[in-house]
Amino acid sequence: MGVLEGSILIDMSSENLKSHRTGRLIGMRSFWLIILGLWSLLNLGALLLQLKHGQQYIEQLAAREARSHFDMDLALRKWAASHGGVYVPANDRTPPSPYLSHIPERDLTTPSGKKLTLMNPAYILRQLMQDYADEYGIRGHITSLKPIRPQNAADAWEELALLQFESGVREVSEKTEINGKMYLRLMKPMVVEKGCLKCHAHQGYLEGDIRGGVGVSVPLRPYEEMQKFQRFEAVTLFGLLWAVGFAGIAVTAVLSRRREAARLAMEERMEQLAARNQTILESAGEGILELDTAGDCMFVNPAACRLLGFEPEEMVGKNGHSVWHGSRLSGEPYPVEECPIHNAPLLKKAHAGEEDFMRKDGSFLRVLYECVPIMESGRATGTVLSFLDITAQKAAEQSLRENERILTRAQQVAKIGVWTMDLASKKMTWSDEMCAIHGLPGHVPDMDEYIQTCIHPDDRANVEERAKTIRSSSKRHSIEYRIVRPDGQERNVWSEPAGEDHDAGGRVVRLHGIVQDITDRRNLEEEIRRTQQMESLGVLAGGIAHDFNNLLGGIFGYIDLARNSSPGIKAGEFLNRAVDTFERARDLTRQLLTFARGGAPSRSTGSLAPVIEQSAHFAVSGSSAECRFEIADDLWLCDFDKNQIGQVIDNLIINANQAMPSGGTILVSAVNVRVETGEYVYLKAGRYVRISVRDTGGGVDPKILPRIFEPFFTTKERGTGLGLAIAYSIVKKHEGEIRVDSTAGKGSTFHVYLPASDGQTTQLEAAAKPVFRGSGSILVMDDEEYIRDTAGAMLNAMGFDTAFASDGREALLRIEQARNSGKPFRAVLMDLTIRGGMGGKEAIEEFRKTDKTTVAIVLSGYSEDPVLADPAAYGFTASLSKPFRPADLEELMSRLLPA
């Protein structure tokens, strides 16, 4: 330790010691001790007086700061009260206050639809106090003996202060402990002003009443630090003054003793003591104490006083263990019989260690100490204790450990592992995250083993070539490759050298680098690519389906009309078969329209359970497979398109059925799940219903698994490759996700996640309708003649007269002519898209400028078009998807044009 190395054995003659003690008991010893004591008391008294004044000054500063914050809080409250409160956006954090429900204008809605709610001054002040207490350290609380909010209820101290306010006291303050820390609490009364009556008049308050108080709690820690510095200055000043006086007294005493020949022996002893003390005092910066066998402090040097925060007189003559070692860092008592320093004389040999010493202010000091026994005539008469403050060193070590922990956590979050490779031996060193990425906890292979066992066979040659390059060249390039974990899981990683070490000759001997798991990134990129592919195909599919729908509309209309008018039984049978075939063609166009861009499902709120069971039973009917259901009774409601989700279930069941050509059981389950933030790459956090379809077939080949949702990709001889692609598109348009888990030889499980709804069920059963007969004229606008003919024939069969137009401009002209003739149309049917002419969307805008009431129905082969989903938003009364049957048109006309 640099001082008192080894064992110091100070051997003294007992006769000389007795002579020395006898000499000290006579003469002027008592006189000089009295002088020294008076001088010490004078300095100590002056020091205590100075410390007292400093304490009072600090307390005044704290009180002044508390009043300043009170004044600012009061000013804010007065400002808010003068404006009658403040309107803020209503949200979970600031919901409409039930305590202001008596105010008619508590809640407002701006012209843009934004919801606002009134915050009264007290609530504003309470939120500010909560939000910024931790940031600025100043705690505040607004309270009352009759609080509206339970949060404003007074604690015991505040209640006593409020009672004092009622008796005329204008301010109450006190130092107290809050959460283990000292604070100065100050409270002033809160007087009811005119602006306060808006929210508190119903409590019976009048202007000028004391409604409560605002309390401010100022942390005393900064002031304690200031006080500590002032104490240090005072202690240093008076210590120096005391030392100067002590030196003067000592010099005078020495001169007096020199004049006394009888004191030569005593003088010699004093010189020995002075020499020993000088040796101790010369210890460089270390705290040094002398303890007797009872553990009482006989001597303390200035460094020890400075480190422990005591004055010498507070330690000398006191039991050292009880003063600075009687309590452990945890606050528990430190038994003296367990103290190695107190028991040092019994050991009769030097020893060292680490301990926590308690300072005067109650804080602890981590020290490295050494105890050396004082030996006199072969027996221990005391102990010399020297110690060093290692608090900063320990803090630095803790900081280093914390930085290492943060770095490790950062590597885990970013999935970045760190590696080092010795070029000569090819031995590698890995970080914990590097092991986690590769699924090799506790095992680090060398470079050759790594290439052969961890890297995907298709990427080994590339990685091995790159490894040779970085060992033999100064070029350092990143590389992306696949790894295979021991459990068979494949991951995509990116690796890059990040540094190198050189020997004395400048040659590279070690390389450092990083490896990052980028599997999630690659999956996201693949998802984006698949979505873009779907959108591109959707444009093509939508256009084809629109034209096909128009053709089907004409064909189906003619067939339906012919079937209703044909007298022959055989002809009717053939026409019925044609209608069935048409239904299958219409289903195909609906599948194609699933890919169309800009469409949205026609949703209603309800339970998925009936749709799941009905679609699954229908899909397996006539096959050798059967379905087993596990559907939760408390399944959450969802907002979904019944037909589209039914199509998803149908496609998944058909896919599972085809995976089991010899038959089997398909497990269909539905449960409620909560998705946390970051749990899935493509799903937002929230509530979902998860539908799972599991088969026991042969599973999906891992090589084709990423492609199963691609349009027109199929491994089946009779498959179209649209089933899973359509399911994928529908689920995406419902803001959901579809996933697949498949193991070769053990079957596949498809999981569909659909967002749960917060609404109530809106699904309604259709009621039976009587046969409808209408009257009046209806205009049909379409660019296809066969659509005009079939729609006109259907309307004529219902009793309507019909007129026709091939585009929007002609339709507007005929509407104007009919109005001028006094026989306006009762309704108009407009095709949404007209090739080379004005379509229904543009025509309705012109039409509605002069006519706001006439029924207008939009027709379109794009069943997913936004105009069909919300016709009222574009000026139409209703919508009808092409192709449509007479019954579809009859149902709509009976509802819009009742007889």
C-alpha cells in the first residue's frame, strides 16, 4: 500500500514509558492541555455557529424556491381560471372529466371533427405537476378538504395545513422525507376567484373562500450538497486556524519545557512521539489511524478526517468501530466481533482487505485498507490502520460492466454477433449473440468447421473463397449467405470484417468482424415483392373480369328472359343448366376481381364461427375427408366480407383435402389472440381472431414454400394456382395476415389472422319479399347494347317503361327532355365506365346539380370499386354489380321505388 509495508513492530522499554508518563503528569502539562482544550472549544464553537448560520441560510433558499414555484403554479391557475378553463383534445390520457359533467359545454367538436374536452385550472395544474415532477425534481400537489377528484385528497400533513389556513395562517412549511429523500414541503391557501366558480360553484364555494391549497415539495439534495461544501470550507478554515493556534501553543510549551532542566526526559519522549507522528503524517494521501487494543482511536491524520468527514476530536478517544464501521452498507448493524480491523491485535500480523467505511454524513466509502499491529515487548498494544478511497475505481468498474451489458443488449436487439479469428490457427472467438444467431450456445467452431457445418451447402464455396481472400489480401468485403442451425432452421446472415490486429512487423495476425441476422429483412422484402406482383396482376385481372362481367350480364339476361318465356319443358331444362353454368362463370370473375386494385371488402360486423363451419362443410362435401372443429365459444366479433372470408375458408379446406388423397381429418380451429408490438413483422399490435386449418398430408417442400401464395403457381395437375393467391389477397385487404407452418411428412397448418372488431353485430337475416310490380319510366345508360336490352326487358317485366342512352351526355339530354315534357324519369341506371365517353361518375355530378331527389343507381362490372361500396358518397342512391339477375334488380327496385 505504500505505507507501513509489512509488520511494524515498535518495541518500547516499559521503564522509559513509565518515566515518560510520570514526567507528563507533572509540570505544565495540565496548563497547556487546558489552553489547548480552550482553543479547541473556541474553534469548535465558532465552527458550529458558522455551520448553524449556513444551515439557516440554506433553508431560506429552499423556502424561497418553493414559494417561487407556488407563485408560478398560482399564476398558471389564475390564467386558466380567467379563461374559464382550457379545451384540449380528448384522449385516453385526458378523457372528458366526469366532475365537469354539469357544464353544458364541457365537450366540443371542431368543424373538422376533432373532439375537445374542457380542462379546469386544477386539472391542468395537476397534470403539469405529474408530468414534470420527475424531470425537474419539484413535486407539486393541489388539494382540498372537499376535493372533486380522489387524486386531490389531502394526506395527513396537507390536511393539518388546510385546517391552519381556515384559522388565518397563510403559509405552512416543514422538512420531511418522501420516498427515502428529504424535501421541504410548503403549502399556501388557494382562494376561490370568479373564474373558479364555473367548476366549483356547485360545491357551495363563494368568491374569496379558501377552497384548498397548493403544495410544493422541493428536493433538499442540491441544498445539502451546497451545505456540504460550505461545511467543508468552514471545517478547512477553522481547522487551519486551530492548527496555527495548536502550533503556537506547542512551540510555547516546548520552550517552557526547555527552560526546565527537570523535564529533559519528558522532552526526549516528546521528541520520540513527534518523530513517530511525523512518520505517520507523511503517509501520501492515505487515511491513517492509531487504535488501541480496545479499538479506541488514539490518533487520526488529516487525510483520514477528510475522507471520513469527521473532525479529529470526533474520532480521537472514540471507539473506531462504532464511529465509522458500526453499520453495513445494507444498513444492518456490523457486529464488532466480526470486524477484522477491531480484532487485528489478536492476529499479531498485518492483513489487508476491502471494507465499507461510514462517513459522518451517513454515506459509505469503499476503501482498500491495511492493518499493522503495534508490538511492544512482544505484545500487541494497538493497531495502525491505513486506507485508500477506491469508490471512484469501483464506480468505473461498475460503469464498465454496465456498458458491456448495454452493448450486449444492443447486439441482441440488432441481432449482430461479433467474431475474432486468429489467421495462423483459424481459431475463432464469438460473442454470445454470435452463438445465439447460429444456435450454438457454448460451442465455437474454427473457420474450417464453421464453413462445413454452419453454412448452407449451396453457399459454402462462395464463403470459403471469400475467407481465403480476406486471409491473403488487404481487401475486406461484406458477404451475404445462409446458415443452417443444428435444428435444421435456415437463416439469412450478412457478414463484414470490422478491423484487424498486427504484429510487431506490421503483419495482420487477427481479424475482427460482425455477423447480422437479416432473415426478417429478407422476409419483408419478399412480402413487398409478392404484394407488388399481386397489384400488377390485379390490374390485368380487373380489366378482364369487367369485360367478362358485361358479356355474362348480357348472356345471363337473355337466358333468364328466355327461360321465363319458353313454353317447352326440355328448353327450360337446358336453360336452367345454362343458368347454373353462368353462376360458375360469375364466381370465376369474382375470384379474378379479388386481385383488382382499389377495391374494398363489403364488410359487416359479426361472428366468424358460422361462416367457418358452413364453408368448411360445403368444401368437403362429397370427399373422403372430414372436418373436426375447435372454435372458441367467446370468439371476438370481426368486420369482414362474408362471401370473401367464406371463399378463403373454402380454398384452404380444398387445399387441405387435396393434400390428403386417401382421406383424413382436417382440424379447423378459431381462437382469440393478442398480438404484441414487434411480435409479427406484418401485423399491428392488437386483438385478432386466428383461424387455423391443419391437414395430415405430406407437407410442403421447403424449396417451394415461399411461392405457394403466388398467382397461377401450382403443383397439382388440375389446379389453377389461384386458390391460395386469392386467399392471400382477401386476407390482406382485411388488414390481416396468412401464414403457413409445414413439416415434411407431418402435414401443413395455415393460420389466418383477422383483426377483431370493437362494434356490435350488424348482420341481418333477409326477409321474404312479395312479387313486385312497378310503374313509370326508367332510363338505362350503358355502352353495351345487350346490357341495355336485357335490363330494359327485366324492367318491362316489372311494369316499368324504359328509355336508353349509350353514354353520360346522351343520358343527361334524355333526362332534360323528359323533365321538360312533364314526364320525368322515376329512376336512372348508369354504367360506371363508358369507353370513349362520359361515365356514370361524371354524369351523376352534372345530374345532381339540378336534381337532388331522383333515384340514381350505379352499375359496374368492377364489384370491388369504391363507388359500389359507398354509392352515397358519390351522389348515387344505390349500386348494383354486373352481371345481375332479374331477382337482383327486382329486389333493388322494390326497395327504392315502392308501388
